[in-house]
Amino acid sequence: MDALTETLARSPELFPQSLDPRTGTVSLIRLSEAEYRKASFLDDRILTPNTLARAIAWPQLESAVAASGLAESCHFIFHIGHVGSTLLSRLLGAHPQVFSLREPAILRILAQMRPKEFEPYLSAFLKLWSRTFAADQRALVKATSFASELAGTVLARPYRPKAIFMFVPAEIYLATILGGPNSRQEARTLTPLRLARLRRRLGTDEISIATEGESIALAWACEMTTLAAARSGVSDRVLWLDFDRFLADPQTALASCFGHLGIATSEDQIREILAGPDMRTYSKAQEYDYDAKLRADVLNQARTEHGAEIKRGLAWLERAAKEFPAVGDVLKLN
């Protein structure tokens, strides 16, 4: 066993941070367990001037992973975006038997590739994402929202991974996105991609949008129908989690999530996790205070300021539901 293979097999310390399919290179960086725990995004935002990085050829990495004896074993959180998935990942990761990884950049790259293109990479990266620092841990990967395009493929893997699908009802999603300038900009940027994805999923080009509210409604429909399609044939391994219901009773909801993932917990453990800082800070930037009350205030302000766009978005969804059964089916989850 060469040095690279031995290091990869020993722990997640060497993390595959980026992939360039054009040049066939992968960038490996060194991360401590504390750095994994702190990171909200395992992409370029994790890099610092002190990050130790090494670029290697994909065939070399593929060969090392194959020789390492690593197995695919990680579970997943898939979601529609802005629905508390980072918070859930942190809360679950507070349990000593859960090792949380948040938004590996390579997962996003694979999600934008065709099946014939990503298949050679998928098994190797699943094995690398499945590594943990302790033998009794299970890795839990939180995907980026549009990486849900890979959910069906991942859940069909022979090792039968489990997943939590996070969402909120359409009205709350519209208010959430309209309530923040950054989320509105992100939605605008992703609209062309989501329009193309939804057209492909529904098998039609007869989908159009005219207003911001309609574009956000389209985003909800795109991501929800993606998740609904991914659960086909594997529904016993998928737990749907409405974030607002989670906030209404986090003790029960978190217990359900641990139970679904096969992680033994007690009521006292869950209370201790919920009493920690995660429920009182903004999960993507923990230096900022944020809690359920502030979220409710932001949503109500968005309803006041953008009520007309929310109505336009909901009307668009009602029209789409009448024409496309897949949209109607996910609306029933509201």
C-alpha cells in the first residue's frame, strides 16, 4: 500500500476539495475534524492562505481509492434550498456517532454532468465521503439543493443509503426567498438552470414564467419534483422533513431523524444537542444570531412587502398543478 492509499484509508484528513474533469485533476486538501465541524461549505470558501493542497491526476486517485479497501456507506440530506438543512446537519453532527459533511463542491460538479460522465467518478467519491474519524461514526453528506439531481442515482447504490428530504410548503418558500436580497439574487441566477431541469423532468417546453414570484415558484416545483422522482422505489429509505414542523417540535423531529439514520439516542442527548448554540445562530455563519422567532419575523415582513409576488407564485403553481400531475403531487405535501 503506497503512502497516498494508506493516508486515504486511515481517515478523512485528505479531502477531495475540487475536480476538474477537463484536465483530469483532483485537488486534495488537509482538514482536521474541527475544521470539518466548523465548515458550512466544503468548496472554495473553506480555503485559506494556510490550507495545504495537492493536485493529483484522477487516475492516480482512482487507483488509490480502489486499493484502499474503502466502502460506500454515507447517508445524505437532500433539500430544496433555504429550508434549514445546514442547521439539521449541524444538529445531527453534534451526536458522536454522526460525521457531517456539508456541500462538497465535487457533488455539485457531478450533478451537472451526464450519467455516462459522472459514473466513473461516483463510486470513488462516495467512498471518500464515507470515511470517518471514529470507527463507530457514520458519515452524513448534506448536498447543495440542485445536487438533488443525483439523489435517485445515489439512493439506488447497492449499499442502500438513507436520506432525509427537507422542504417547506410553497408559500413559506416564496416568503423565505423574497425575504432576503442574497436569496433573491441566487434564485435569479439559478432560474435558467431550474427552468431547463423542470422542462426536462416534465417532458415539455411549454413552461414559462413572467414575474419574480413565478420564477421562485418554479424553483420550488423544480426541486420538489426532483426529490419526488428520486424517492421512487426507495421510499422506505427516505424521510420527508418539513422544516416548519421541525421548528414546531424539534425534540420529536430530531429523534425521528436519528431513528431514520439508525443512530441510537436518548431524550436527554437530544435535549442537550438542542440546548447548544446551533438553534440560536445562523447555521451558515455562526457568528450571527438567528432563531425561530427571527425567522418568523423575516417571513412576516416578506409577506407584507412582497404579498403580490407570493400570490403570483402560488397562482402559477396552481396552474402548473392542473397541467402536470408531478407538480400537483408535490403540492399535496403542503
